[in-house]
Amino acid sequence: MNEIVKAIRNNNWAAIIQERQNSGQSIRQWCSENNVSEGSYYYHLHKLREHLLQSAALSSSVQATPADTAEFVRVPFTLGPQPGQGPALRVRRGSTVIEVSNDASEGILSLMREVLCHAE
């Protein structure tokens, strides 16, 4: 496919996905009201994520930095659940554990669903 057409299509779907996220509606509800098939939505969401991951991998070729030029970066930190307050959802697969809190955004939950549906 022509790279220009592919870029235009990706931008179009990125705008559609952003519009759905900004609406606050579920994917099913938004797709129904906007005449977009859920299958197409999820397909393009998956393709955009793949494209972004590939772009990030290409742009983040990490090189060793000499110690005298190293910089520190502040990393935001939030406390996890307090004692007696477990996560709302805990998924275990082998040695991997994923925990999701009650206040997780719909975007995080959608990403979790996508990852779990495509896990091998």
C-alpha cells in the first residue's frame, strides 16, 4: 500500500479512536451510534498499536552514556493499594501477575482486554 495512503488511513483511525475515547462511551455503544463495526474498530486499534510500538522501537535505540554525561530523570511515584485494599482485578498467567485498581481508566481496561485476547 502506498505509504501516503497508509499514513492518511492511520491518522483517520487515530482520530476515530480518540473521538471514541473522549466520548466516555463504551466501544460497543459508540460504534453502534456512529455506524462503525466493532471488528473494524478493534482491528485498526490493534494495527495502530503495532505501528506505534514499531515506531517507538526504531526511535529508542538506546546507547550507553558515559558516566560524566548521565542525567537523572524524576519518575512519578504513587503508592499502591494500602493494607486491606487489594486490587479490583488480579490476573495470573504462569509467573506473570497483572493487577488493576478500581480507578483504572477505560483505556487501560481496553488495553488489558486486547492483550489478554491476543495472548498465546
